[in-house]
Amino acid sequence: MTDIEEISKIVKSELGNRGYVVNLHAHREGDYVVGRLAVTSAETDQTVAKVVGVGNVEDLNLCFGVDAEGTVRDLVVKMLGAWEGVRGLMPTFEIKAPKA
């Protein structure tokens, strides 16, 4: 297992296999440094985005995770649960047409 695979596995574990894992790798090509950023789904390991840039920097490897989708999903579930609780507290009433 390579270093990047090992740290990606740790990040996925910390995210509970939810959200996205972001890997950043930079290497030198002549006078330039090529940086690659890859975003993969923590659930499926499918690449969902790639960004490549060129500049002047030393070798760099960095991996971090983002769980925006899971956080938003959890928030929506909590809000819906709270709404169900509020609905239970609301009185029910019925409107009837007047008798003619």
C-alpha cells in the first residue's frame, strides 16, 4: 500500500466512509511544479473532480476529507424530525360549511 493510499484510508475511516476525500500531489517537471488535486467519493472511491495546476513550489503530498454532503443530510433529517414533533403538538380542527 502506498503512502497516499494509506492516508486516504485513514481519512475515509475518520469520515465514516461518507463525504469526499481530497488528495493533493505536487511534483517537479523541470523548472515547474505540477500540482494535481483529486476529489473522490469516500463511499465508492469514484473520482468526482480533478484539478491540475503548474507553478513554482517544492514536492508536496496532502490528503484531507470533506463531509459536506453528510452534514447537510444529517441537518435535513433533524429538521424533518423536529417538524414531525411540532406537528404532533398542533391542535387539529375541522371546518364545516354552514347549514342552509
